[in-house]
Amino acid sequence: MTKKKAIIWDGNVRDAALTILLAVDKNQAYSNLLLNQTINKYKIEAKDRALLTEITYGTLQHKYTLDFYLEPFIRGKIDLWVRWLLRLSVYQIVYLNRVPDHAAVNEAVEIAKRRGHKGIASTVNGILRSILRQGIPSIDEITDPIKRLAIKTSHPEWLVQRFIEAYGVEKTTEMLHENNMPPIQTVRVNTTKATVNEVLALLEKEHIEAKQSNVMPECIHLINGQASRTQAFKDGYITIQDESSMMPANVLHPQKGWRILDMCAAPGGKTTHIAEKMGNEGSILATDIHPHKLDLIDENSARLGLNIIETAPVDGRKAAQVLPAESFDAILVDAPCSGLGVMRRKPDIKYTKREEDFESLHKIQLELLDNAVQVLKPGGRLVYSTCTIDREENEGTVKAFLASHPEMELADIENLPTALLNKGQGGMLQVFPQDFGSDGFFVAAFRKKLLR
């Protein structure tokens, strides 16, 4: 086994990408967090930042496809870091037109020399040059349709089968391809401080090209730049948030003066959105099972100038034991889920999830909803949301919840643009990644019946 040398940022983008990919694989680390940490720690410039992001995410997103391309050319066992180096290089050769093939090969050989020895460098060189000479194998020659789609879009076969059973071949195919597209950078305008047009003007002064969304009115799409580095972000005029995840606060439709509970609230994106919808008038209790994450909510609230949010370390599955019964006008349960709707942002998710995960998640989701009911006022509104497109976690959880709680009923999905309302059905709304170029997201609205 070759001992891997410690690598720090030396200006080599591909080396940095390889380090991130190895950490994701070996430590189950989140690619998006590692990427941001690397960029911030080494103050990587915009040009290198773009390439680092593209080759890191691209290699992860297409891992199964890249392995299919590599398979005929690899003889015997190779170290994990060498396999990731080959994946990284083949990704550039196959998917990136602006990276010359010889540059990708030469960089790979140099990295192999630094991390290993001349023998490994020779192996890497031989494999990559053989691919350039012979070309990659054809995915279309795979006879099994499920396997062919799984390899073409780089998703596990069991997951492809699960999606097809739920949504059919056409919708599944669209979704799987969309998962490999880069996400749109979106921000939410803090309407307690400024209008959308005022924020657009602020961004323009910072040479950021942006436009208002056609779907969510408080959402802005950034064409260039990095939202977190803008003065508009630092001054609390915007929050970085995917467009789909702006739905729950709108569907909750909180009113000024209400008492709101946000369970599983960290890092506070939806909490602060609710506060903005309330015009910063009323009170919000934001709870989370992880006490250290509550600091993120406090930091976000302070940056946005919102003072109606109180935080508390509470396990939502035991909320009814520590919070007063029937004391909240409305509750948001943004539940832990498989995250299958955000695979384009976190491509590592599709390789780490297992079919057995869904049963345990379903149980947690129901426990959270069971507790929410007990602290919700009669006539109160409860919103359940997830960032997944899995039917068991979404419609399945809703069905099981209603079956055990006759005092609850589905309520109308409201306070959303027509484009979204038209996709709703019976108090539930499922958005797919291909619908608006946003994350896959689910939301359901309930009402607690008034006592007769």
C-alpha cells in the first residue's frame, strides 16, 4: 500500500480537488463543506475557484460513469487515491472541452509522482494514454435498461429502480440528468430591510449580475460572483438559500404577532424567513437537537437584524415533554430526510444512502409530527417539509401521520405563486429538480381541527 503524502494548497487545483475527493470517500465528509473550507482557507482566486468547483463536483457526480469508462483499462488492484486521480483525469478528458487532453494527462502524471512514485506515475500515464488512443466504451451497448440509465447518469441501480417505480421512466430520466447539472446560485431578499429592486441595485453596484426569479418573488438568481462575499450579504440584505426551500415559510403563512415553533431549525434559513414574513413582529422558538448549531441561528438572526427569534436545544421527538401544550399558533417541521432532492449540491449523497435508511427516517419524521401536534393550538397550522423526492418520506409520512391523528386534516397550500400552486395536490406539493432548476422539495400543510 502506497503511503499518501500530505498535500497542502500549492496552487495546484487538481491536487486540491483530489484531496477533497479522498476526504469525501474515506471520511464521509460533505463535498460542499470541504470545498468551501478549502476555498476560504487558502483564499483561492476566482479563476481557480471555478475550476476547482467544477472538477470536484463533476468527478463526484459522474463517478459511476467514470468507473465504467475506466474499467477496460485497469488491470489488477490500484490504491484508492490513484483511482480517484484517474476519475478526476477522465472527467476532464470526457466532459471539459477547455482542458486539453494532454494537460489533463500531464497533470495526473505529476500528481502521481508527488503522491506516490515513478511506477504509479507510469501506470497512470499508460491508462490515460490508452483511453486517448482507443476511446471510451459505449454506454448504449449496456442491454439492461435500468443499469444503462444508472451508469449514464451515475446513480445507484436500486435508486433508479425506486424512482421509476414511483414516477415512471420519463420523469426519472429527466430528474437524474438534472442532478448532474450545476445548481443555480440563489438568494432570498430580507424584506424587512429592502425591496427586491433595491437589493438588485445594491448588487449591481458590486458588479454582480442578478435577476429576480420568475417563481418566488423574494428570490434573486445570481449570474456571477459569490453571494457570501458581497456587502449586501454582510449587511443583512440577503440570505443564501435555494429557491425551493423558500416554500415552507410561505406555506406556513405566519402572521404578525403569532407564536411560532420551528423544529429542527438549524442553521436558521427557514427560521429567519418566517421572521421576515412576520415583519419581525411576534415570537419564534427555534429548536434543534444539536446545541452547537443554535449559534448559527443566532448569527444569522443578528446579521439580518431580526430580534423575535429565541433558540433552545430541544430534541423535537420530545418537544411535548418540555414545551407547553397547545401553545403555538403555527409550527414548521422541516424534518431530517434522505436529502435526495439536493443531490446536485451534494452528489456524495447518492453513493452513501442505503435503502434501509428510509425506514428509520420515516420513524423520526412521524415522531416529530406527533410531538408538534401536542403543542399546536386548535385551529393552528402545521407545515411538514423535506428536501427529498422520495414518496415514502413524503406522501407516505403524511398518510401515516393522518391515520394516527384524526384531530389533524390537510389544509390548502396557499401563499405561493401560481406556477407552484398548480403543482400542488390535496394539501401536498412536490417540486422536482427539473421543474424550476431548484432543489427537489416537498411540503404538506395541515390544520388542527377546532374543538366542537
